[in-house]
Amino acid sequence: MALGSAINANHLRTKREGGRLVAVGIPDYVDSERQVWEVDIRDENYDRECVARCTLTIVDLIQNPSLK
């Protein structure tokens, strides 16, 4: 199970009206206990709206059944 342990997001523009946003997550670091992802969010014109970095802590539910 992945638990969010930190997030940092920089909103670069204001999206005031409809349209489409696409988010792409790119792993920066992955091991058995932690993952760090860079998330790039762009609009329908491919202009960057937001960039975020998210750190996840990975927990083994078999070894930690109290977290279920």
C-alpha cells in the first residue's frame, strides 16, 4: 500500500474555464520502502499548468496487518 508522506505543488497558471488537463507522473526514485514522483500537469494547448513532487511511503500489508 502506498501512503503519501510529502507533496509539493507549484501552480503556474490559473485555469478558469473548462478544458482538459493531463497529468503525467514520472518516477524519480523507486525502492521497496519509498517512491518519489514528479507530476507534470498541462492543458489542452500543452501549456504547463502545475508541477508537483510527491513522496510515497510503501507499506507491506502482510507484514503490517494493523494498517488494513
